[in-house]
Amino acid sequence: MKNSVEGPVYSQIALDLATCIAKGELREGTKIAGRSILAGQYNVSPETIRRSLRLLEDMGIVDVIAGSGVIIQSRQNALEYIDKYNLGKDLRDLKAEIYELIDERERLNQKISERIEHMFDLSERLRHTNPVNIMEFEIPLESPLIGKMISEVQFWQKTGATIVGIKREGRLIISPGPYACFMPMDIILGIGDTGILKRVERIISTG
């Protein structure tokens, strides 16, 4: 087959014949070889050739006349068919690429979830082996910290707690910098001794 493209065999054969017509290798008004001969040339069944010719006939490229054979009707229609086929292939390729990106994103999300679970597993183990704990604190809607940066409120200086992460809207911000702002309903992950609990609750409430 002259064209190596994806798609059903009968459509590949139709595209191959249309390409020959578009190039002038098969001229308007001439006859195409019969179904049996074409089946032998393409090494397919006569039924596959029938479907290919039916497709070309529907596109106005050939005319299948019972008892007379297949007559080439329009080189221009062959050119238009090739353009449409190639456009459709581009769209199919884009669709396949989008699906691949979606799969890649899902794999990445899975890896992130595994890392988060591992981090919390380590924190639980650390909690039982080390006086330094990872604690969670929620920023309520009325907190005076909302909209302020970590450095601005002197979080570490006032609480002794180091912020190692912020849970926000289903995602985890790891190791936020001093310019990160507090947002309503944030879950703050802080490391420190057991005394940070009251100090953090105080700054969340009073600023």
C-alpha cells in the first residue's frame, strides 16, 4: 500500500486510490481495475475493496456502475477527500495526545499522594520517637492572620513553631517560604515541641 496511515484497512485503500487519482496516476473518465484484481493487489478480500469503493463513491470521487465497473469521476473531490482525511488524522492525533497527558497527570497525582502519605507516616513515627512533633492548626474564617505573610506576623518568633507545609483546597504546599500568605481554612503543619500548641492557637486567634 502506498500510504502508511492509521485507520481501517478499507479507508486506507480508499485513501491510496484517492491519492493516485489526485496525482493524475488514475485519470478522470477512466476505469479502475475490478474488485477481484484490486483485492489481489492489496491482498484483501473483495468485500474490503467493495467498502473502499463505496466510500469513494459517497465522496463523489468514483462512480460504481453495475456491469460496467468503476469510473473515476472527480480529481478535485479526491483532493478534498485527502485534505479532510488528513485533518481528521490531526484531530485524532491531538485527542490521543490529550489522553496521554491526562494519564500522565493522574500518574503524577498518584505519586504526590503517595509522597504525602509517606510524609505523614514518617511524622507519626517521629512523634513516638522524638519530642519534636508535627501538628496541624486550622486558620478559621475570622482569624486576623488571613491575608498576611508568614514573616509579617513573625510566626516562628512568637510560637517557636516551624511551618513545614500548608494544606489548601485539597493540595499540599510543602515548605512555604516567608512570603506565603495565610488563607481562610488553611491547615498549617508546624514542627515544634509540645508547647507550641497554645502559642499557635493564640496567634491564630489574636494575631
